[in-house]
Amino acid sequence: MSTGAIAFSDYLPAPDALAGRVILVTGATGGIGRAVSRALVRHGAEVVLHGRSAKALEALYGELKPLGPEPTLVELDFERAQGPAYQALIDALEERYGRLDGLLHNAGLLGSLSPIEHYDIALWQRVMHVNVNAPFILTRCLLPLLKQSEDASLLFTTSNVGHKGRAFWGAYSASKFATEGLAQVLADELENTSVRVNVVNPGRVRTKMRAQAYPAEDPQSVAAPETLANAYVYLLGPASRALRGERIDLQP
């Protein structure tokens, strides 16, 4: 998997750029997930919105329904979900759509910023489970539906600290290194299939997780999630069909 930087500033997707595509977004109720989901619906995608709060999902549904195709809601807590919950998701998607054209692994857990020597072991396990194990399980379960698509995009989310370790970033950094490793394995395994695998690093974005990591930072000094939405439309849509096995930085 190579590292690439692609200029998205000039990419303006057509209103129907994603028409007919079925795309699942994890962590859809806030930050990047919310902005991307909104853009996907506005460009014609049938979006499967994942979140762990029914109330937040219903609010997002109400916001997005008037903008395009009706979304589907998936309430699933990755920390606690067991086999039957994943099977129910597979069955529901297979019955309603019969395939999946895109999967954005956007949900994540920061954990704490502390030295490894003092890192809470239980928290480490939680972060690794949500950020690594859950995306593996979800991908493993949904690959048959992705393979039913003629052009499927499987997109993982990484970070600057997933490419070069940094003191105190502990489990989050380790989880993003693991994410990139998982994506590399999948990209190689799926090279000659209809499923393309890429990793995206959104960079400095105005989200709750960013505020948690950098509490003294002026939020207006970093990019709003909406400014990256077209890049995700590109990466999850047919325009990026030739892009495989890349680690993509959305910001310098």
C-alpha cells in the first residue's frame, strides 16, 4: 500500500454522482461521519447510517430524509456487539439491498493520552476493540455483500499517528497502525476483485475527538468536516474506481 496525496479542491461531483449506490457509514451521527453522510445522500446514494444512539440516529434521519434517497438506520454498539447483532445487520442489508457498494469505517475511540507505562489496560483493550476488532468483524461479515457490487469501495480511516508513532498517543496510535496493516492485507487479497481498498487520513478536522485530544486548540483553526465531504464522495464513488491500495492524506 503506497502513500498518496490527492488534490480534491477542484473535484465537484455531479448531483447524481452516487445514484444507485448503497454505502454504509460507521459513526455517522457526528463530525466527519455526519458531514459525509449528508453529502452522500445529496449526491444520490442510499446510505446506511450507523451509530450507537437511537436518538442521534433518528435526528440524523430526519435531517437527511428530505435531501435524497431514504437512509437506513443501524444501531450497533461496537464495544458490546456480539455475533447475533452482526448477523442481524447482514440479513437486513441483504434483504433490502442485496449488495453493498461502499463501506466507510469512520467510527473510532480516542482513549487517553498518557505514557504506555501508565496506560489503563482495560481502556487499551476497549480502544483496540472498537478501532481494530470491530472494523475487522464488520468487514469480514460484509465482504460477501461488497463482492456482489460491480464496483465497491472499502475505506478505512487512519491518522498521522497511524503512520509515525508519537509519545502519549498509546492505544489510538497502535490501533491506527493496525488499521493500516489490515487494509494492506485486504488490498492485496482483493486486488483482482471488484472491491477496492484504501485508507484515508482526514488530518486536522473540527470534531469532538479532536477537541478531546487538543483542548486548548482554537477549533476555528482547523478544517470543518464539511470541507472534506467531496473528497469522500470521490473515494466512495465511481470516480475513484482506479484507486487501489493507497493511503490518502486529505490535507497537507
